[in-house]
Amino acid sequence: MTTPVKPGPRSALELDDTWRILRVVAELVEGFETMAHVCPAVSIYGSARVKPGDKYYELAVTITETLGKGGYAIISGGGPGIMEAANKGAAQAGTQSVALNIGLPMEQKPNPYANVSLDFRYFFTRKVMFVKYAHAFVIMPGGYGTLDECFTALTLIQTRRSYKVPVIMVGADYWGGLYKWLEEGVTRGYFDEEDRKLITFTEDPEEILRIVNEHFANAGEDLACPTPQH
């Protein structure tokens, strides 16, 4: 009779995976506890490489200040560039200015304009906070990270894993080619024209506020802010 082989000791990798799960849970718990008090809110995406004085940096400041004065908290990635501009505009409006920071080997240095700050090790836990608490998304010009965040939001809305909220792209000169390219997907039957129309284009801060206000007013209880418990 063959003697059963006893399992060997757990590898270092398996042990590391166990601790990673605990770190993920800790990030989610801290994020949920902090972000539960941020409402209503708009998430802003855009390039970390844009400098103050750039057209889109200054426009991001104006957009978020306008949204902030309209009663919305602003959620950004907490770093430089458009993220900094978003938090700056929120700070100027006196609203909640949220920074979802993540440690990166380059570019990501926390900006000084946030009054609510969270630090993340993992992109996917950070994305949960961006999406779960957003009543709208404003997509400024950016690179791979911006595209990733934008299409994460669009995919969740398309598949009804997330509530349908406005996705507003700022910079038709930058994003116009992408929108045209998406038309090829419609032509080939990869998705519907209605999916492509989930995106709205405008650079007018007041128009952005109007779109968000209109949606929030008609959203009903699904996107209502929680009543504070006393």
C-alpha cells in the first residue's frame, strides 16, 4: 500500500499572498469608512504630466471649483498634473477635496490641496473608491492611466455593474479621434451605438455642472447621499 505523500511546508510566495489579501481588505475597509462621508462627489481623471499654466490644468481648476461651489466633493488621484488641478479647484471652492494616492516609482507625489486623503498600494482597490462614490466622471486629457480609469467606468456602466452616471470627456481636440475610433466597434457589432453615446463632450464648466445637477436630481434613491447618523 502506497503511503500518502504529506503536504510540504507552504512556500514563501503563498505566505506572501496571504498577507496581500489582508492588506487588500485593510485598504477596502479604510476606504469605505472614509469615503462614506464623501457625497455627492465627482471623480476627475487626467494626466499627471500637465503643468500649471497649461490649458487643461487651468480648465480642470475651473471645472472643479465650479462643481465644488455647486455642492459636489471632488475625487482625484492625489498626484500632480490634472489631479493637483482638481484638488486645487475643490480647495478654492471650500468643498471636500479627496486624494486617492498610490505609491508609484515615478510621477506620483501627493499634491498639497486635499483635505481628505487615502493611500493605496493596489490600483484595483483605489479604483473601487473612484467608481463607488462618483455621481459623475470628468475625463481630462491623459495617458494610459486615464484611459484605463475611463474605460473601467464605462465598462461597469455598460454592463450595469455600476449605476449609469454622466461620463464627460473634456477636450474634443484630444479625445475626438478616440470617439471616432469607437465608431468602428459599432460598425463591426462589437458594441452598440448607445454604448458609445455614454460619453458626453464639453469644455464648459457651467455645462458640466448642469449635466451633473440634472442627473443627480433625477437619480432617485439609488444615488442619494446617506443621512448622517446621530
